[in-house]
Amino acid sequence: MANHKSAEKRARQSEKRRMRNASARSRVKTAVKATLASVEGKDAEKSHEVLLDTTKVIAKAAAKGILHKKTAARKISRLTKKVNALG
């Protein structure tokens, strides 16, 4: 437990950031699952639209430092390959 005023403030800030990051990570996971579900449904048009939304969510998470830049690129690349495979 924090004993100094500055340490207490740091603890409050860290908790706020943790909650914000958890929310953003959850948003990424939900978007990825939606894309994979649309790929399973074999609907190329819908999959492409969902992929665009998912790409935005992943890129935003990477820009905010929630995901590493290369992790985000890898996720986007793998999802894109799956969507493009539908034709």
C-alpha cells in the first residue's frame, strides 16, 4: 500500500490506465472474434466490411501502445489472409 502522497497518486493513475487498457484489449478481442465468425459464415462481402472495422480497432490499440506495433501488424495480416481466402 502506498504511504506517500505521490505514491497514492501514482496508484490511482495506474488503476485508471489499467482499466482503460483492459477495455481496449477487450475491444480488440471482440472485433477479432467478429471477423473470424464472419469468415466462418463464408460471406465474403460482410467479412470484408467487418475486417475494415477490426483493422481500425487494432491499429488504434497499437497507436495507443496497448498492442505492440508488430503484434498489431501480425494480427491484421492473418485476418486479411483469411478474409481474402474467401475470394
